[in-house]
Amino acid sequence: MIERQYILSSTGFARPARMLIGISNKYLSKLVLEYKGISVELNYSLDSIMDVMSLGIIPGAQFIIRAEGIDEDQALQLIDDHFSKMKLISL
């Protein structure tokens, strides 16, 4: 299992949430987003998007993404790449 911390820049979280859900569909690893002690499993479903959005992640907030599975490195690398393009800052 690997985890990374991120800080949301001055944008909202709708686009990153949609991107995370899309990436979760491409990998076998289990992806989990944690914010303020609440964890949401990322899977390709409408419920998952709603769960992520209900966390209320705001600009300047720190959150964690965990990956566990055979392709965890690749999944987090793709997330890092996409966040970098979206101006989300990785810690």
C-alpha cells in the first residue's frame, strides 16, 4: 500500500473528483480518498462521485489518496500526472 498527500489549490473539487473516479476504473488496485478522517473508496459509480463531493474538500485543504494492489504505483503516478496538469500540488 502506498499513500500520498495533496493540497487542493484555488480551484473547486468537482473536476479532480471526476478524474479520480475515471482513473479508478483503469486499475485493479483499490483507491481510497481520505479527508478529515473520513475515507471514501474510489470506484466507477455515481455513488462514488457523490461520496467524494460530500467530503466538502475546499481550496487549501490537505487530503490523502491511498492505493493498494498490483498496479498501485502506476495508479498513483497517473493521479500525480493529472493533478500536476490541473495545478493540484503534491506534497
